[in-house]
Amino acid sequence: MSQFTIASFNVKNLIGPDQEYYKFQSYTPEEYAWKSDWLADQLVTLNADIVGFQEIFDEASLRDTIASADEIGTANNATAIPGQNKRYRHRAIFDRLAYRDYGDAALAFAPNLHDGAPGQRRPGLAILSRLGFDEEPQIIQALDTPLHIPFQTFGGDEGGSYTIQKLSRPILKCRVPVGDQVITVFNCHLKSKLGEYIRSDGAAFPVEADLTDYDPVGRALGAARAAMRRMAEAWVLRGAIIGELRQGRPVMVLGDFNDNENAVSSKIIAGEAPFRNYAWMLRHDAKHRADRYSDAENAQITEDIEAVRLHSAEKLFVRKSLRDMVYTSAFGGVYESIDQILMSRHFLPEWQGHIGEMEYFSVLNDHLTDGSHPEAPYNKLASDHGQIMATIRLKGE
């Protein structure tokens, strides 16, 4: 295969009918049918070889949606693709129009360890691959060793620490064979920006949840907790990425980061950008003001950083096409990109060891509404995320 496509699709709470996922939230059979049909249409439009899904509550509903997509796609082919008796059937345009069904595709589903009773459900995620999997998919959520983050002390005071034992949602890792390569694909859904509030013993709800008695300081602390958890989860994912890159494996990371490309958690996952010239920088062990890194050390440091850095498909597309900024989410008057596809330098044509490059980056976001729009709370049947897809061509095929 010389070309493949990879997409990220936050479906917004996919679960069967008459099942209460969050408190007082469920789909009637009619709503579920409408939602599944809409999702299937989007999946046909993407027509991607690899799809990372977020907010999947049960595998059966996702399989139903994929089956519906195959029905729609097959019907479209019958209308749009010329029959074998047409001389012009081999033209490239018809290859682009043709839908390839997922009948033989592999599906990996990662349920959420925190999933609970009706009204207290927690979503997982999945990866669908027409190309299959090279190894058994792996789920990262419960940590073998708790993540303990100590903070620096000042003036002898206790600096404190932050500890997590489980991620809020799973990370799914799959090894996907593409041509003569095997690519490691991570799908993630980091902690949302919704505040994380503590409910006192015996209380029906956290005091910060009562907006009629608005507590701005308490809600700010809830936002800080959510941000710390999201960044800690990003660090766990970064460690898994580095484990793959250290083995020389090409890596692609996709999903709902709940932060845009310039946010802290995204930078943790992608890795730091190298400084322009470390030969200008004062050494870490400097003995005098002119004690700086050598040219050889500059080259070594730059290579060490570049070797484990990931690159945004969105930013590569913007750089290539000079297109406007992409957005995948809208809420409260703010449009931003929180769904992303990141890739290792194996897909950068300027790196001599590259195996391919991104040719195009697509966004389906015409369905998005601002979260403050009067109809937004009722638009649960579509998705509050845009869908993104990168088209990759492998080298030498």
C-alpha cells in the first residue's frame, strides 16, 4: 500500500437506546437511530483506513454504526462507481470516490475502568483498522506504579506532591501494518476541561456545583485539578511514546487532547522543540560567563531532541498550504483545535530516515455549533467535535 488515511473521531457519547449514561441522559430508540445514522454518514465521508474513536460506551453500538456505514457506502458505490463494462472505470477519480467497507477490518475496544452503574457510566475508546493489527492491542489506564509528582521546596518548606494511580480514560495502543512498515498508533482522550470538584461526606453534590451560590475560587481550583490530571495523563502517554521511539518505531498519536496544539498537555505529548543554537546557551555546569556548549554538543543535543519529537498534522498542513487555522470544537464563543494527529519524524520528508509524508489534512466540522448557542444543549445526536484525517503516502511505493 502506497497511501493510507488515519482519522480521529470523537462521536460524543455513543451508547445504545434507553441506557442512562450520565445522570438523566439517554437516547430514545428514535434518537439512537438518528445518531447512529449520522455517525455512519460521517464515517463514510471520512472513508479512512485507520480510525480512532473516543467516547464509546459500548462496543456493540460502535459495531452497529460501522455496519450501517458499510451499507451506506456500498449503496453509494453502486451509484457512483462505473461497472466493469465501462472503459473509464480505472480513472483515478473513481478510486477516490470508492468506499472500502470494514467487513474484514480489525476493531480494538478499550473500556473505561471507571465505568459504573446507569447514570454513572464512563466512556472508553476504540481503534478501527482496515489494515489489521500486528500485535495484540494494549490498554493503558491502571498504572503499575502510581505516578508521584513531587514539587520543589522553597526556603525549606514542604513542596508537596501530586499522585495518580489511574487515568481518567484509557489510552489504546495498536501496532498497525502498513505496506512493509508497522506503525504504532496511540488513541487517547485526556481529562476534560470540566472542573473536578470534591464532594464532602454525606453531601448530595460538591458545593462548587451549585451555580446559584457561585464560588469562583472553588471553581478555579476545580479547573486546576482538571488541568493537573490532564497534564499528568499527557506525561504517561509521552512515556509510552518514547518507549516506542527508542525502539526505532514510527509513531502516530491521535485523539481528543482537550487542549489545543499550543497548550501544555499537547506539548508534553509532542515533546519540546529544540533551541535555535545551543552554542549560544550557557552550559548547565558553567564556571564562567563564556562557558557555553560546543558546536558538536549543539548538534548532539538538537538531534537527541528531534529524534523523540512529534509533529502536528494540522501544523504541517498549515505550513504546506498556508490555510487558515483548523478548529474542531466550539464552546462559549471559543473555537479551537483540541482533536489532533501527531506523528514522529518518520513522516517528515526533510528527515533523511523518513518512511513517508503527509499529503493532505482534512477536517469535517460543518456541523459544529457554538456551545452557547440556544440549540447546542439539544444537539446531542451529532457530535460536538469535528473529525480530522491525515492522508499519508509511504516512500518508495
